[in-house]
Amino acid sequence: QVQLVESGGGLVQAGGSLRLSCAASGRTFSSYAMAWFRQAPGKEREFVAVIRRSGTYTYYADSVKGRFTISRDNAKNTVYLRMNSLKPEDTAVYYCAAGSYSGSTHTYNYWGQGTQVTVSS
């Protein structure tokens, strides 16, 4: 069982930066791939980024590639999402998830409660 708690969201102007954190409980954090998804009002939850258990491999949605960076610290049971050059279309609730390495919500068994990111133009 893994419990996930996101933090770091907020209001930022376009072009600004934020770093999201997701702290996991339990001793099995390093057993899971970790991902970030986001959901804007009236839209489906969409994949943002994923990182393998060891942190060696990452994969990004085209919409955030080159602007966002996912990383993890297995010693701290934490995954991060560094977001640069933010755009108004990045506005959404951001969720972290633990599961199997993929871009699909279906392979992730554990989800956080989400943190709101709002980018003003």
C-alpha cells in the first residue's frame, strides 16, 4: 500500500516556474514507476511525465517536453515535477501516481489527491 501526497501547486504567471513534490508513504516506493498526470476542468485526465523505478528512464507528453522535468529521490520517497516556461494551457489539477511504467492511467494503482496549478496570462 502506498499513500501519495502532492504539494507545490499555486498561481503563477505565464513564463514562470513551479516545482511539484509528491511524498510517498511506505517502504516500497522504489518498487514503482512514478508518473504525473493532470486534469483540466471539463477534460479527461492526461499523462504528463513518468520515471522508472531507478530514475534512469523518463518519458514526457509532447505538450510538456523540454519544459517539464520529472525526477525522484528514492531515499526520500519523493518524486518531483519541475515546470518551466508555464503556459495558461498548463492550468490543471496535477496528480502523482504509482504503478507500472506507462502513459496510461490504467497501469497506476495509487493516486494522490492532486494539487492545483493555475497559470495566468
